[in-house]
Amino acid sequence: MPDTRITREKLKNHWAYSKKIYIFLTLVAVGLGSILYTVSNNRNPPDYKYAGIALVASYSNTDYLQNDIPKLLKLGQAYDENLEKLGFISITYSGGMESEMDYYGAQLYTVQLSAGDCDIFIQSPALAESLIVESEALIQLDTLPSFELFQKKYPDAIVWTDLNELRKEAAAEASDGEEAEGEAESEAESEEAELHCYSIDVSKLLRLNEMSVYDVRGMYAGILSKSGNADTCLYLLYEMFNMYIPADTLPAVAPTATPAAEANR
């Protein structure tokens, strides 16, 4: 008869041959459990609001912003009491594929655009324009209630864009022949110019440079169309301008009683 007793030696041999399978099954179980928990656990109330701000460039360091986050959050909550949390993330992506960091950064950038927590993207004009033209992923800021407040104090930071003109330029660059380029031009010329604001020029936020957080020169900020709290995010950008423009270059505007009152003037 075969020896069916379970001995220490048999267990040792079984583990030696099967441990990789057990480890793999354990990892799969943990991963599935994490996904199920994330999908099924509704920890936040329906009016919960989180504002995520992505700094997209070859270099950024959000560690130096940790002391400023509570201040910025408090200012945001004075405008929107449902704002619970905000955060910054670094995405190391220059817009090309010049390095290994760009390769991984491009993946993170894509994930954040499609399913991430970020509402505000601060990035190069080229990346901003590609989001506007290719997928209309950036919201028209001039449709938001807090836009008037922002424009009143920082009119020079508003980037007015003719979407038809942008599309014409993109079509001309993508075409291989003059015929396709001419078609794109005639189609665009048949439509009247219509200017809207999709981006904010953040070049004046030079305190971020001084803090070694991010090189703001020539960078644009935009808010994703899918953001559930776009107006609050625009107000946060307004407060970032108040915080990070050097004091000696801030425009002189008389203060008002509350952010809500200021926005409704």
C-alpha cells in the first residue's frame, strides 16, 4: 500500500516544488480583494470634493508644498465648504520620449487624464493644446462662475484661444500635401473666430521656482472637462496666483469681505 501519511519531509518537498504557485495565488487574491474593496466601498459622501493638481514637466518636487497645502485648502473651503482635500502630484513627462523617465511619465500622464484624481494640469502649451484639439479634454474656463473674479485681477494670465484656428494648424501639421492643408484652411476660414479660455498662463507664479518646486516659465494650467468641481478648481488657481506671485509684482486690487462675495460681485 502507498504511504499516505503527511510527514514533515513530504510537506517540505511539496513546498519546495509548489511555493511559487502559492505565492502567485496569494498575490492574485490580494489584488482582487483590493479592487473589490475600492469599487464597493463608498467612503465619501455624495458632496465630497477632492481637488488634485498635477505638475507635468521634466522636474517637479511637491514635497516643498506640504506646508502650503493646508493654507490653500482653507482658502478653497472658504469658497466651497464641500471641499474636503487637495493634493499635488508630480508627473515627470516633458511631452516627448527623450528619456526612460519620459516613457514612464507618459503612462502616468495618460492614466491621470483618463481615470486619475487630478483636476488641474499644469503643463507645457503643446500638451495643453493637444488636449484641447484632439479630445476637448479641457473645460472652457470662461463658462465658470469664478472666471470673472480671476479675469478681473489677472487679465494678463488669460489665454484666449480660437479652437477653429487651433484645429486648422493641427491639420496643416498633420497633412503631407498642400491639398489637405488647403482644405483645412478653407474649412476653418468658413467659420468665424470664436475665442474662449481653456488655459491660464502661470509664468508669473515665480515663488514656485524660488522654492525649487516647479519651473513655471512658459507653462499653462487647465482644468479637465470631466472634473466634478471645475469652478472650485479655478478658484484654487486664483488663490495660487495670490500665494505664488512675488509680493512686489502682485496687482493692486481692493480686498472684499469673503471669497463668495468677491466672486459674486
